[in-house]
Amino acid sequence: MRRLLPILLAAVALLAAAAFSGVGRPEAARGETTTPQSRSVTTLGHGTVTTVPDVGTIDAGVQTEAKTAAAAIADNARRMERVIAALKGAGGEKLQTQQVSLYPRTDNRQHITAYVATNSVTATTAIAKVGALVDAAVKAGANAVEGPTLERSDREALYREALQKAVADARLKAEALAKGGAFGVCQVVAVVEQGASQPEFAFAPANAAVGKDSAPTPIEPGTQDIEASVSVSFEIA
């Protein structure tokens, strides 16, 4: 037993030394490695698709006046039914009522002299039929016409095309910065859509004195720019 005691003490000492060695060097126990933080460059890209509108929307309404509220609204309803039928007959689609109102008209002494009723509806059609749609509404009794609002029926698809151009534009800008900063542009690491800009509305006034021999209301579609913007981050080397 006495001969075994020194051997046991030596073994305990070795175990203690090994344990203290692990405590003093925790990084060796974890085995972790570190890498340099990735670098990137961020640019703003802009894309534009120029197109010709292919659909138009008009707002056609009727305003009537009578001594009583009931008479004003009833007369308005009869006339508006004719306008709606005319819009449908001229190829109008997606008809939607915009506003129905009834209010008193007063004199300088705030006495009610009459009641005014209004009703308006929007209708959409192909760009080639917009002028005829305006004329049909006026002939049927519409005395208030606004528009047309000219748009593209495939606007969403064109907007996605503009987004692609915006990303390409962002890369060109990043490459221009890379040339000046002596670094390389690698893969995209983040893209943020900045939103779409709305095209300006085009308006064409209706001729209230449309007759059988009158020329149709002319509509010029012109062009519209569908635009998209993005913020793109590229990894750099």
C-alpha cells in the first residue's frame, strides 16, 4: 500500500494539471474561428418602361334640379338609367357608381329655392372606343363628364419589367463605384423595392353639344412612363 500511494498522488497531480490547462485556454476547448466581416456597396437603381395606353376610363354623371327633393332625385334616376344603358351599349365595362348626392340650393337669405341631385358612374373601354363612350354618355343625357384616365391593361407586367431594369441600373452604378474605388462587385446580397411612381392622368373634355353630324370626341393616347426604383446591396471583393 505504501508503494502505491506515491503513484496515486502522481496520477492526481497529472489530472489536476490537465484540468487547469483547459481552464486557462478556453478557446482551445471551444475550437471557434473568426472570419472578417463581409463588405458591401449599396446603390439606387431606376428603371423605366415607356408605353402607349390601351384603355381609358371616363366619369359620366347627371345633375338635375327640381322644387322638391323627391322630384330632383327621381328625375336624376331616370336620366342616369339612360346614361348607364348608353355606356354599356358603347362598349363600356367595369361600370361603378362614384357618387350620389342631394342638396338644397339657397338664395341670399338662405331660403331654399330648389334641390339639386347628382349621380356619376365610371366606365372603362379600349382606347379606340373612349371618344365614342364620351359621346354616347352625353347623347343619353350626361351633363357632367370627366376624364379619360388613360392606362395600360398589363401595367403590372410592365412594372415588373421596370423592376428588372432598375436592378440592372443599380449594378451599373455599383460597377462605376468599383472602378473608382478599385474593388470588385460580386453577387447581390439584398434588394429593397422603393415603390412605383404613378403616371400622370390624361384628360380630354367632352363636347356637351354632340349631335348626329358632330365628329366623335378625339382621344390622343400619347405615351406613359412606368417607373420602378430599388435599393440594391452588392458584396464587394
